[in-house]
Amino acid sequence: MELDRRRLDALYTEWNHPEFISPDPLETLTAYLKIPDREVAGLLAAAMAYGRVNALLVPLKRILEVMGGSPLAYVCERRESEIAKDLEGIVHRFARPGHFAALLAGAGGTIRSHGSLEAAFLQGYCQNKDVVDGLKSLTLIIRERAEADPGHLLPDPEKGSACKRLLLFLRWMVRRDSVDPGGWDSVKPSHLLLPLDTWTYRIAIKARWTERKSADMKTVREVTSALSILNPDDPIRYDFALSRFGIRSGLNIHQLF
């Protein structure tokens, strides 16, 4: 079966529901109704979105609990050294309290200087409406305002990698439907790029959306371009549904075709 728009829309209708979110770092964002809180929590959740999802949810939820009801207030009021002390003992794969503290303190400094993470993103995005330019701006500003290095928690878009976690953060913040909460109304969904991970890359190869041998940013743009032909207004609309095949047990990508 070909993955044409009819098939993709059917998958969206079947899977794009709140009850299918868990296990997913996205499930932690439902508690934040205020956009400034959501963008801070979303940045952290996306930064930690690697490795086994059930394993990452434990430290993610611990950090969010430490930050309390307002992640915005926490990152803007706490010093980097204080955050590191607050998070002592919390680790995720290679990430240690100092990495989390640098990311969160850098986010807080960005918000104090620019008003929001969205504003820092727009500083790079607005000229050419390219989300990668926006991510370059956002990540650079966050790093400049952190005392230490967030390390691999904050990918560098300048290096040409797929930047799956940063693009996932954008999907959450820009799109708004029954699973993606939205909040950044200055960015058009049509400009988003697919958060390409191992599973969606395999699907893209099998669907012949790309023949590239590595999942880098060039591949991301090529796959997104193929999806744009099917749905020009919202090309990554299907990402949540397709990503369930890598998250939920009992699903196999061969069922798609």
C-alpha cells in the first residue's frame, strides 16, 4: 500500500489522539496552560528526548517537579549553580546536573534578555522564514547566556545534523491539534521540518520520500519536501502518528505498506 495522502490522513485519524501520547515526553506538557511555562518545559522535554522513552520520562518528571508549577519563574529566578544543586543526583544517559543547569539557566537568561524563547527564535527565523535559521539563533543565545556548556542536550544546527529534538520542540510549540499543544503563533506550520528519527527515517526510505543514506538535515529537508507535496499547509501533520510505530509496542512499520 502506498503512503499517499489518503493513507496518511487515515493514520492521522486513527492515532492522533491524547490517549496515544504516553509514553512520550510530550505527555509532560499538558500541565502547562501558560505558553511561557510550556516553552521552557518543552525545551527541556525535547532536549531529553533520546534513548528509551520510558527511561527518559523518570528524570524528566523529576526535574519538572523540582521546577514547580512555573518553569518560567524557576529558570528566571534561580542561578545556574543553584539549579545544579537542586538537580543533584538526577542524570539521563550522558547528561548530568551541570548540563541541565546550563540549559535551564541559559533559557532563563534568554527569556530575561529577549522576553521569550520564541522571540529569540524569531530573531533568526523572520528574515527567510527558515526554521533552521531560527534554531541557530535560539541555541546560540541560550549558550551565550549559560555559564557552562549544556553539551549534547542542545544540538548545534550549524553542524548539519537532523536536529530531531529541536525540530520536535518546534512541532510541539507551533502546531496545535489534539496532541500538539501549540503556542507560537508567529511561525507557520507549513515552514516546519520533520523531526526525523530512526523510525521515521526507515519509513521515509520505504515510502521513497528519500534515497539519502544518512539522516542529516539535507535528508530532513528532502523528506519534508515530499510531505509538502501531499500536504503543503502542514507537512509534518503526520509525524505523531508515524512516530507511534517506533514508540508503541505491537506496531511494525511493515503494517504501513
